[in-house]
Amino acid sequence: MALKCDLQYGKGDVGYKLTRVGVKGVRKPVIVKREGIGKTLNNALNCSFDITVDLPADQKGSHMSRNVEVLNEIVADSVKNPISGLEDMAADICKRLLVRHEYARTADVSIYAEYFRGGVTPLGKPTFESYGLMAGGHIERDGALLKKIGVEVLGMTACPCGQQTVTEMLGYSGDMPVMTHNQRNVSSLVLEMPEDISVEADDLIDIIEDSFSSPTFELLKRPDEGQVIINAHNKTRFVEDVVRCVLERVVAKFPDLPDDVYVDVTSESEESIHKHNAFAEREASLGELRQENQ
């Protein structure tokens, strides 16, 4: 039971409401069991949590220990009963936060985890690659609960402008792709949706990797290395192209998702011949995207 003499319940020196107050970077292992694309994810994810609530103008502080208490309870439960997804866990935390913080009107949770999954190189060698999983939740007291699921993926882009320039300079008219400069690309795709909707993170990873000039791999022997280079130079992409390709694939992949699902796509290419990076982003509802490119 909270004590009314707690300093947090006192009045602050200045009376402004705060949008988010809480803890960031709390690390916990979470046991997840979920049917994916032809495979089962059943392991412990090393997760980082940001957990906040709003704070009224007439209250000095938030009871931040309650955030960690809620997280500890849910993490302990996941050992006996693995969760189905980080986004569902975020939604559960949001609900419990409003119970523990009786003064709060909103609660927000963000989760980041490193995720590994198996795959194959262009020439069919088994590989195990890492990705970033992003999940979250937002709730308003007596209002809606929204959850987020997203991924962060590393790949590569090959510049179409540089390739065109080199082709013209060499006067080349052959079938093989001409050289150009490459970039390491970091792209993310996040969907915000109602609580009763689920989306597979593996689907989002596939969408992004299909939108690069080529995926990248931890280990490549020489024939595979050459094939990655050839593939990338056969599918040159601006950073703008990556974002638009992701958007196109999202619309095609999820025809049954409601129009109010919100989509955020970012792509950043770490330039090789410039000292700056190239960046592109699009935020929109699925309904907007469906109408835009008919």
C-alpha cells in the first residue's frame, strides 16, 4: 500500500504536467514461444525496456519502482508460461502500470531485443543472422490500447546514379552490371495496431531484406561473396527506393489488416564516397498507402 507521506505524492516546486516519467534501459531475459514462418521461436531474448507513465501537475514524482515491479512479475511469469510476442508483453505491462499508478492517465512501454534466425546465403549455405526486434505499447485510461511490432535490419544498397555515370564514362553496353559504390543500409519497419491484431516479425524482416539491393551475411566464402556483389549491382537502390519498396510490400502482404494500422519505415545508407549518410522515412496509415499508389 502506498503511503500518502511519500515524497512523490507531494507538490512540486513548479506545477507542470509531465508526459512521460519512468525508467529506461532495464535489461531482462524474456522467454518467447511463437510459431513463425515454418519454424518455431522458443528461446530467451535479451531485452531492454523503457517504461513510463504520465505525471500530473500537482504531484512531485512518480513511483518508478512500481515499473520495475510490474516488469519483474511478467518476466517471472514468462519462465513458466512463455509469452507469444514482445508486443503482447508490452500491452500487458501497460495495463498493469495504470493499476499500480492510480494517478496516471497514460502508460508507454518500449522494448528492444536482439533476435537470431536461420537462413541461407545466395548459394545455399546455412547461416544464422541477427536482427533487432522492436515492440511497444501505449494505453490511455478508459481509452484504447495500441501495440507496436517492428524490426531493424542490416543490408546493403548499390547506388544507381553511380552505376549510370560509370556506364556512360566507360561507354559500356554489355549485359553484366557495371561497378558502383555501395552502402551499408540500416532499415526499420514498425506497425502500430489494435491489441487484437498480430503480425509476424519474420514477415517484416523478409519485407525489408527483399527491398535492399542485397541482404548481408556474417560469413561468406568467395563464391557466395561474389554472388552477393553481383546480386546487389543487378538491383541498385537509392535509400528512397528502399522505403518505397518496403511500403509496396507491406500493402501487398497485409491486405486484411485494417486501414487504421499505422506504418513507419526508415532507411539510412552509410555512404562510402561521402562523409554524410543518406536517409528516408515514411509514416502513414495503411489506408493512406492503399489509396496513394492505386
